[in-house]
Amino acid sequence: MRLPFFYGWIIIAVTFVTMAIGVNARTAFSLLFPPILGEFGWDRGVTAGAFSFGFVVSAIASPLIGRLMDRLGPRSVMELGVALMAAGLLLAPLTTQPWHLYLTIGVLVGAGSICLGYSGQSLYLPNWFNRRRGLAIGVAFAGVGVGSVTLLPWVQVMIDQTGWRTACTAMGLLILIALAPINLLLRKRPEDLGLRPDGDAALLASAPKPVSNVVDHQWASTDWTLARALATSRFWWLAIGYFGGLYVWYAVQVHQTKYLLDIGFSPAVAVWSLGAVSLLGIPGQIFLGHLSDRIGREWIWTISCAGFAICFVALMALPRFHSLALIYVMVFAQGALGYGLTSIMGAVVVEIFQGKHYGSIFGTIMVAALAGGAAGPLVTGVLHDVRGDYTLAFAIGIGMSALSALAVWFASPRKVRAVAGRLH
């Protein structure tokens, strides 16, 4: 049955809802962090380590998820993610020892999030759009921001009124009830439904040939297997860039709420800041994703990394200049600029290593990315425990932001395939 609009937008809508709930269910650890510390009295490094351990699990699972996507498609991957994440959140209230937290929030939620989050969605979304790839993925991933301003305040209210255990149970049930049915609508590529990317009509013999976006024909014509990709410098530059990107992302996200409380801001300001970051990520991801289709992926990655660097500078200045203005700068830089990374994570890799093995290649690159996501909160927490403040940890975040931007320029997706705005 033909729809009056491109089925790709249904894919985007399903992804929007899945990201709104799935990603924020994991982000909610930042809200769970203070009450868990208060109840058990564990070291911050040990407690934050459960979140980081989830990234280790995600990194191990990422290549397997990529292969599963290549073979079975997105429906199987997403339903697996729903089952794992829901199980982790429903079992987390039974926690009495640190290893319980590592098993539930770490292993189960971590493994589920690799399916439902940015990594899993980026394995098939780029297939549905070419000219508007950055815009479409930006719209889909903007669901994270909508979920942040709706789900996270709801979670905080439950924590305040009934405790963190009730909040975990409610999130687990929400994932099962809302996400399991709608992800049955997913398909891997438009060709599976007899369609073409962007909703284009089938080419007629008499129609003019569309302008090719391929810049390096020899590279683009290569059948990129994982083994071949691993032998290229571009693969390793991407690995470094993605490691740095997720390092800075989660270093600030996990510790931001507790840090603001430590330096004297109210719980209301701390919680608002976390939600406002994702709220600003909505227009930021959409605009920067669209802009990447015009000026290129490298520029947007650089703008986003600069956003995280500004965020760390503002955080370092807050103890000395206790000002809401600096909070606004931090929130804007992190949300409106930094979150733009997500709109092009899949696009950068697919434009370099496009082909039938893309899932395996992207999944393996995400091992490095998730290792960065694990290292960011863990290193930041340990440095705080050792030094008594976050100054060195935030300075390292600035350096990692610069390294990430530089690495993506060396990978140079623009030298393999040009974005729509650069076609001549």
C-alpha cells in the first residue's frame, strides 16, 4: 500500500520516540547518582563506575550488534534492546551491593542502550536519506531533547516523592509498553519496500542521470569489509575522533548535576540545567544536521567539539564566578552546539565506508566511541576523588574536544563523498 508521504518519515518518527525514551532512561543515571550515593555512601568513582562499566559492555557488544543489523535488520536489534534495558531497570531496585548496580545499570541497561541509542539507530537511518541525511537524522535524534524535558522531570519527581527504586521500575515498564510495539514498523532500507532514498521516484531511461556525490571513485568502488577498513588510516582517525567525542559528552553529563550541587547551586537549578541541555539539543541537532548537508560534516563536528570545550571552560569558572549567566553559557554550548555530534555520527562513517558491511564497520568504530564514553565519567570521577575537585578533569575534557575535531578532519569524509551543498 502506497502512503501519501515517504515511509522514511515513519522511520524517523519511530526513532524519535525510541530515542526520547531509551536514551533518557540511561541519562537518568545522573539523577539517580545523588540518592544512590546518599543511601549507600559509596565512593563517587565506584558508583559512577557502574555507568562507565555499561559503556565497556556496550563497546564489547557494538560489533556484534553491527553484524546482527547486517543480517537481521533493525526490528530484531531494537526489540533486543527493549528487552535488555527494561530488564536492567526493573531489576535495579533490588540493588544492595555495588556489583548489583554494575550488573543492572551496567550490563543490562548498557547493552540495551547500544541498540536503542545513537549507535544502533545510526546503523540503518543513513540508508533512508542521501541529500537530506543530516537533516533527517537530526530530526530523529532530537527526540532525545524532547524526552529530556518530559521524562527527566517526571523521574526527578518520582525520586523526590517515592525514591529512586520506584523511578527505575516506572522507566522499565514505560520502555516495555511504549517501545516494543512501535519498533515493529522499522525496515532497514527503502529498497525493502520498493522505494528509493529521500522518496525519489524510480529513474526512467529517458531521465537525466543525477549528479554523483562521489569524489574519490576508487575508494567508493571498493568493497569495504571490516578487515579492509581496519587497514586504513581513515578508520583509526574516526576511532580517535569518536572516542574523544563521547569522552567529553559523558564526562560532563554524568557529573554535571552533582558538581552544580557541590558548588552551591540548588537542586532545582541542577536538574533544570540537565534538562535544558537536551532541550537546546532539539534545535541544535536539527539545524546543525541540516547545515552539515550544506557545508560538510567536518565543520559541524568541529563546531560541536568547540561547544563542549566552551562548556568545560564555563564549568571551571563557576566556583569563582558563581553566576547563572555562566550556567546559561554552559547549557547553550553543551546542548545547542555539542549535541550536534549525534546528527552526523552515522553520516560520517557511511560516507567513507558505505556498503553491505557498513554495520560491522560502524559497530567496530563504536567500540572506540563507547570506550570514550566509559572513560569520560570514570576518569572524571577518579580524578575528583584523588584531587578533591574537577579542575584537572575538565581541562582534560578541553584537550579531548580539540583532539576529536582534529581527528575527523584527518578522516576527511568530504574527500570520499560530497554533501549535497557541495555538489558541482
